[in-house]
Amino acid sequence: MTDRTEPVLLKTEIKHLQALLRAAVSHFQTGEDAAGIKNLSSAMEELERLVEISQNSWQPQIDLNLLLPSVRRLYFYMKNQDITGITDLLNDTVYPLTEKWIKGRDDT
């Protein structure tokens, strides 16, 4: 990966993560919890890949100090089977973080 291809790859990956997050939230809001969990699982795999790409990039875009508290809360909600908590966290915290990541990349 070069400093020219890196921003394009990250933006594409972030947009894929956003689509998975939106799908999970939508499924949870309509009571389709199994589909929501499937999308959430895919989103977490995508997030893991994104963090790895970002941390190995020329200019890391993902601030782990902002992300990790959300991941901890997500684990808590999942452990307690709190679908409302998961939905709110994804919609109100995680998705807005992805928007910041894209904006950080648009200035390149």
C-alpha cells in the first residue's frame, strides 16, 4: 500500500463498515435480532480489519482511545443481551466515529 492508495482503501473499507452498521441498526429496530446480530458480527470483523489497516498506515486515522470505550460498552450490552443498548451505541456513537474517520481522510 502506498500513501496514494491508502486513503482510497481506508475510505472504501469505512463505507463498507458503515453499511454493515446501518443494516444491524435497521434489523434491531425492526425486531429482526438474528439478522442484526449477523450484521453486527460482520461489522466487528470489518472494524478489526480497519483498525489493523489504520494502525499500519502512514497516517493512522482511527484513534483507539476513542474506539475502545465503545467496544467495551458493546461487549457489556452483548453480554447482557441488551439489544436497545447495542442499537443506541452503534447508531449514536460508533457510526459517528466512522464519519470522523472519513472526514479525516478527505483532507488528503
